[in-house]
Amino acid sequence: MIEAAKNIYCFPVPLPKNPLKELNCYIIKGDGRHLMVDAGFNTDEGHAAVNHAFSELGISLKDTDIFLTHLHADHTGLIERLKADCGDIYISETDGGYVNKAFMDSYWTSRTERQRLMGFPENEILDYKQHPMYKYGAKTHTDFQFVSPGKAFSYSGYNFTAIDLKGHTPGQLGLYDKEKGVLFCGDHVLNKITPNIQLWEFETDSLGCFLENLKKVRQLDIKLLLSAHRSFIKNHAGRIDELLLHHERRLANILSLLKNGKTIPYEIASGILWEFGDGVFEAFPPAQKMFASSEVLAHLEHLRRLGEVSLVSTDPVYVYQAARA
């Protein structure tokens, strides 16, 4: 455990069998009430890490509220084991809705079908029971306190405001203290790795939202950026510039592959040199193939909104083509 700033403590929560390896979990230790930011997978290892942190800080879970930046199981799963004993649990209404559906088998029907529509061979479709959100997520309904951007949170002399960081998920939120220049950003800006951007619904340009929120955060006065994974980021503007350039190049790469005959998301994903593992799509485990193809789909839909590609078929698979000059 380290003290990232006065009364803000960071400790790792292990993420077994996951490339991310661990979550940066934060606790703001106050005089009477405390706030924990994100929680970890619904596992024995994660539960033990959180219990140890509370013991080390000499505080009680019952005096602690929990703020969940977004819906992913490595941030929300452990609430299954904490919610009976903690204070309020905060999350955006959009992401909270997904958390409260993700343990239902019926929810995964459309998600599994999405893989077929992206062009996955039947023998490579990820069994949803192996999906991290299902496998490590909460298993019962949670009575969340829903948060909208602008809501204030005050703990231990910090005065945070919830800010919109959607893109990585449809309702990701951050906590920003303008006076002290502290931002809890969840997975919005990460060091060394790029947040996965997938298409949640066709009505929303996930990548467009992500890029606009990156530009917004770049303009903030930030002295301490507290991300959910990897090391702290000292120069947030520099890292955001790297992320913007990464997606600019990825868009150009996808458009080039499209013009060279790869028209289906799965096929396009197979032509990209990825930054995961050895970079070869064919060698990815099923979950990573799904994440990669979903990210390609989000980029294709962003290009479609820019008028650079069109979606020419949705049956039996999504087929895109470059717009004619």
C-alpha cells in the first residue's frame, strides 16, 4: 500500500488469470467516513486484499462508501461480497444497469450473437460463461446509488465532482477535485496500455465519445492522475497525446485493410499487429479475440459516422466498405 496523496491510499487487488494482473484500488481515509474507488473481481483473492487494506488502515467497511468508475467486473465484481456491510455504492445509471444484467443468462444471447455478426467461426465464439464479466462479476442485484456528472463527493478535505468519461464503457465516470488537481479516471487514461474501446450499441459512437473525453481531460489542471491499472501518470497531457495518435493510426490501418479487401470485423482484426502478447491475432485466446474484434467494430462505426465507410450488410455478418472518393 502506498499513500498517493494525503489520506489517499492505493493498494493492488489481484486479477487472477487476467492480462491486467491487478487493479489499483483506492481508499480515501476520512475522519468519520471513507470512500473506496473501485473494487476488483468477485474472488477470494480480491476479497482478502481488500480486507487486508482495511485492517492496515484501521478503518471499517461499514463506515465506507464505494464509488465504481465503470461496469467492468475487475472494478465491480467484488461488491457481491462487500455490499451487505458497506455504505452507499455509487455508479452511473447506465453502467449500473449493465452490472445488474450481466449475471443473467438472457443478457448474453445478443452478446454471443454479436460475435457471429462480426464474422467469428463457430468454433472460436467465446462461451459467455468464460467471459470475465460473467465469470468474475456480481451474481445478484445491487441497489446502487446512481450518479450523474456534476454530483459532489466530499471526503477528508477533498471536494470531488463526478465527470463524464464515457467511451471505454457507456457510462464511465471519474472523480475530479479541481482545487487540488486530483482525478480518479478509472480506465480512461492508462499508462503503457490503451483502454479497450468496443461498440456497446449502434446508436452511440463509443470511440467518438472516448476521443472527445480524452481531449476534455487533457485541458484539465491535473497534478495527480490516479488510474485503475499500471503505474501513475505524471504527464497526463503527454499520455493523452499518445493515445490520440494511437487511435488515429488505428483508424488509418483499418481503412487501409478495408480498401485492400478485408470487409468483416473479424477479418480486419486478423490483419492488425496488436500490442497484446506477440501481436498475432490468430494466437490470441478467445476472450482477447473478442475484445480485439469489438474494438475494430467500434473504429468502423466511428469511420462510418465520419462518412469514410459504409455498412453494406448485416446478414449473415457485418460487411463494411470504404466510401468512394
